[in-house]
Amino acid sequence: MNKIGIDLGGTKIEGILTDNNYQTIERKRISTNKEQGYDSILISIKNLILDLSCKSNEELSIGICTPGTLSLDSGLLKNSNTQCLTGKPIQTDLEEILNQKIAIENDANCFALAEAKLGVAKNSNVMFGVIMGTGVGGGIIINGKIHHGRTGIAGEWGHHCLHNDGNLCYCGKKGCVEAYISGPALETHWQQLSGQIQSLPEIVKNENNPKFASWKKSFLDNFGISLANVIDILDPDIIVLGGGVSNIDFLYNEGKTSVYNKVFSDKFDTPIVKNKLGDSAGVFGACML
């Protein structure tokens, strides 16, 4: 059986067709165009799946990773930072459109699953996969399987409260981790400090700017507290960083030190490593569903 994996992101939808051993047969990316709304996204996913299906002569399974999580009670998508998806029966609608059963999973869980099975965390018993990009999310893999928790929100460290009455988060609460160390939050903080509007890759090149030290210290402090809290609760064998923010090199030395300094233990050696599969992890994880 061949497999189709779809990674539904805020800016792009990526699809991949693989064989049963996850070897790529075909791959394609299109724009999400979320400003056109939910129905437009459904049509885009349908057309992408049909395009990939044409390259397969075998029966197909389909898995989709999405921002947010399906409610166990209603089947509606919740907690999505692509807000036109929130409250929608996306699995039911897609199964009706495609006339086929599909599997749907949170994007951070798919990222973590792919890195645990094909990536840098192979052979780890307990792995925490981190997404730090447009949003902040996480997935927990225990003995090769996604740990969902009682209500399906296990791993959502991005909405732990980092600062009481802090920055407003899209979820409606204040002080969430996501409101401080997501890409947009870091760019906003830099603009507030420096008056400059720059992308994150541009910001990290500003070491000679007198405002950079303050920006970096705030980032490292928030990163350290946030991940130390995860380690104190989960104590994973390895933490794998993904998403655009994970491309910042100082997270793997100074960032790791900031985490270790805040962990409640006399031993500080939890590996905090960069992903192996890059932004392809989501589609491979979706194939595995």
C-alpha cells in the first residue's frame, strides 16, 4: 500500500506520496491561501490529493497533519492558530469529499512521530518534539507511539503560562509561551526594542546592534524556563527542536545552558538537538498515521 501525507500549514500545504517504506514517489507544495477561508482550503487539499493519487497504481492510505486538535467529544478542530479551521468538522468534511477514510493528527505530533521513527530521535523511549515557528507546539512519543493524554492536548507547552498578565495570545489568554518565543512574537519584541521591522533570520545577524543583547537575553530566559518546565514534568530522553525558530544556532549552546540552569535536578544532560527531517517531518509523520 502506498501512502499520502498532507501537512496543512498556515502558509503552505505540502503533500507527499510514498511507498510502504516511506520512500518518496511524488511531492508537491501549494499555498494555503487561508484568507480565502475554510472551504477553499478543503478544495486545495482535495486537488492536491488527487494530483498525488495519479502517480500511484496501488491502494492508498491518507494521513493529514493540521494545526490544532480534533475534539474527542464533537469531532471539531480546536486550538488551531489557522483560525478559519477552528470549530470545523475537517475530518468528516474531507472524508465526504474524498469518499475515503482518513487519519488526522496534530502537526506537532506528526513532527515528533517522524523524528522518532526516521529522524534524530530513533531508538529513544520518551521523546519530546518541539515546534517553534508561527506557533509553538509539542508532541510526545512514548515507545514509538503518540501520547495524546486524556483529552488529546498532551504536549501543548506553547500555552503554558509563562508570565502572568503578559502578552496577549491568539488563544485569548495572556502570558503563553507562544506569545514570547514563536517567530512572530520574537519579531514583534525586536521591533519594540529597536524600531526595526525585520524577519527572524535578519534579526539574529544584528549582534552589533546595542539592542540585540537585551532581545537575546529575553529570548533565552523565556526559552530556558519553558523547556525546563517540560523536563521537570516529562523528563524525556531527548528533545528535538523543529520549526523556523529551530534554525537559530545559539539555541543549541546558550539555549541549552539556559534550560539546564532552570531544571530541578542535580544532573543536566537531556539532549536538545536540531531535527533531521526539516520541514518535511510533518508530511512523513502524516504518512505514518
